Amino acid sequence: TLMGTFAKRLGQLAARSLESESSQILRSGAANKRGLSLALDGTLRKSHDMKVFGLGTLASLSSRERYSRFTASMHAVYSAMEGRLDASKSAPTQRLWSRFGPQLRRTEALAADLDEAIGADSASRVAVTPATASYVAAIGSAADDDDANDGARLVGHLYCRYFADLFGGQALAAPTRLALGLGPHSPRHYTFDFGEFGGRRALIEALYEEINT
């Protein structure tokens, strides 16, 4: 269909726009060539469907209502994950999150994006979909297991969400802002303050190193 073709091309365009920086980081990095980081990257390459990504992106850009639904879902996911990361009793998870949490947190930025799209205090007024509720439940299950067994299942969720933002999110900021007529600082949740790490490449490499540890 026309929509499917356009979505595929949107995914391809996003992939090409990320080629210069993200692909260079993936190729030139050292920590993602071994250990758990290598395994996670391999799973991502096998599982990530750019056509599905394109369809989802196209849907979220079609109207403020759809964008708000997407942003509300992401707010629910990130707030649940970050709350459990803050409270984690797992030593490996605590170590990773205490070091990288200040740079990675997205909950406040997502709440601000949602407020701009549909009004103040919007996060408490948008219904969570069953799919999002299932995702949040999976995060809770992983966190409970980590606490009971000093495990690191939450690290898998952290990888899935934050690496997607670090590698691909920035490329979506301008199209989202233009398509929906958002303010100059939106969407905020694609913007990172790299702090002590100085830049995207250094933060990503440090994250890979800590995941391996």
C-alpha cells in the first residue's frame, strides 16, 4: 500500500540520516565487540524491522492526538523503569544506574513534551493502553527478579530504550517538530545532556563497558 511504502521509505531515510555518526560509533567502538554488549547488539540487528519502525513513526507524526498517545505510552514506560532502577536492590543494576542515570533519565522530558502537546498535567489524564500496561508489567517482573536474585534483567530494558534514543532519537526530533507544529525545544525527550562524558560517542562507549562489567 501507499502508506506501507511511505513508512518503509521513512525508515530508510532515518537509517541513512544516522549512518554517519551512529554507524561509525558502532563500527569503531571497542566494548561492543565482546561480552554482553556484543550479544545485545546482535539481538538488535536480528530483531529490528525498519518497516515496522517507519509505520510507527508515521503514525505518531500524523496528528497531535497520535503523538500524545505515543508520548503518554513512553512516559508510562520510562517512569516505571526509572522508578524501579532508582529503587533496585541489585548490585550490578545499582552500579550502572548510579553512574549513568543523570544522563539517561527521560521521564521529566516526556512529561513536558506531553504537557505541551495537550495541556498541563497531561500525563495523569491520558489512558494507558493494554500494550503499554503489559510492557510496564514486564519491567516490574524483571525488577522483582533482579531484587530477588541480584540479577540484571532491567539492564536489558535499559539497553532497549536508551540506546534507541542515543542512536536514533535525535534524527526524529526535527521531523516531529515540523510535522506537528511543536515549539523550538520539542520533543525534549530526544535531547541528552552528556555531562562529564562530553559527547554521544563517549557516553555510548562507557555504557557498553559498564554493561559488560
